[in-house]
Amino acid sequence: MSRMFLRETVQAYRQRDPAARSDIEVLLCYPGLHAVVLHRVAHRLWRSRAFLLGRLVSHFGRMVTGIEIHPGATIGRRCIIDHGMGVVIGETAELGDDVYLYHQVTLGGTSSDHGKRHPTVGNGVIIGAGAKVLGDILIGDNARIGANAVVVAEVPANTTVVGIPARPVERGTAVRPAKPRFDPYGTPCDPCIDPLLHEIDTLRSEVNDLEARIARTEGLRPAPAANPEASVDERVARS
């Protein structure tokens, strides 16, 4: 295990987690770091075709940390698994650098066929607690996936998605686009437009516009002509 890997991963934890007070605390008390360290051992065994030993190391890591990472998965540098309990990373998943995962995240497959069937996660991605990213899809660099979202389609770079199924939310404008930043749990806390609420507001505006147009049309409609043969009493009653 290289010292550079440990040093930069510990520093990443301390930069992102205000609860980390010292390097030794991160080394001894953070199960996400332990899981990634054990995964590096298991992955090396897996690549050496020592499949059973790799699975045994992975299984041991699961028992110790509550985090299940298949030894065939590829994980980049400075990967942080915050809290970590219940995280599942499938065999063909690929994670870039500076990925941040919260507890109960699943990077799973939707097919029982051999080959690539798990997500590819770009650099700087944050995946919130309970999110499920399923299938051989690409999550672009600096994407944000909100807590409990279910992602079954590709997410472009620098995009935030929320909901079931996950949909993009608007952040920033064409003049002042949103800058990549750290969003706890991958969920934006600033005012943003939920896609479903946006559609409802659009429909409400269209209905209000139609009602106003109908009211104006009825206001301009001429009154029916009086029947000269009708009695005075009948005309008074109709008026």
C-alpha cells in the first residue's frame, strides 16, 4: 500500500469532512477508508487472477465495514465513502478520481449477462445517501445525484439530478451558470426548480391564460336580439 495513496486520501477526508479532527482519527475510525484500502488489496488479487482470494478479502471488508465492493470494480484516487454502511459497488463499476459516496448508495447492474453492466462514474461526482445508479450508464464529471434518487439513464457532466426516476434540476442561468461545488448528500440546498414542479407551474399558467381568454371572449359576445313578438313581461324576465 503506497504512502501517497494513504496521505492524499486522508487529506481528502479532512478537507471534505469537518468532523475529521486529525489524520490518525481518519486512519483508525473511518470505515470508508478501510473499505477502499481492503479493496485495493482485493483488486490486485483479482487482476492477478486469484479470484477466490480476492473475493475472500472483499468479503472480509464487507463484514468489517458494512461496505460491499466487488474486487473487480475499479476505483480512482481520493474516493471518499462517507458513513458507508450499506454501500454496494458492482463488479464492472468504474469510479474516477475524487468521487464522494454516502451511505446506502448502490452502483448496480440491470442485466445478468457477462460484460460491462455497472455504471461508469466520472471525476468529482457526488452521490447522495440512498441513491441507486443502475446499469451500464455514464455519470459525467462533476455531476450531482440527490439523496434517494434512482438513476437509470446517463447524466451529463455538471448536471444535478433528483427524484425517481432521476431528472435534471435547473441550477444557474445561461448568463451565470452554476459552478461545480461540494453539495452535501448530492442534494442542492439553494433554491432550484424541481422538474415536476416546473411542469405543474407551466400547466397552471396555461390554464389561467385560457380562462382569461375565454372570459374576454364571452365579454365581447353580443347579447341575443329581442323577439319583437315576445311580450313585455317575457323580455323583462329574460333581462
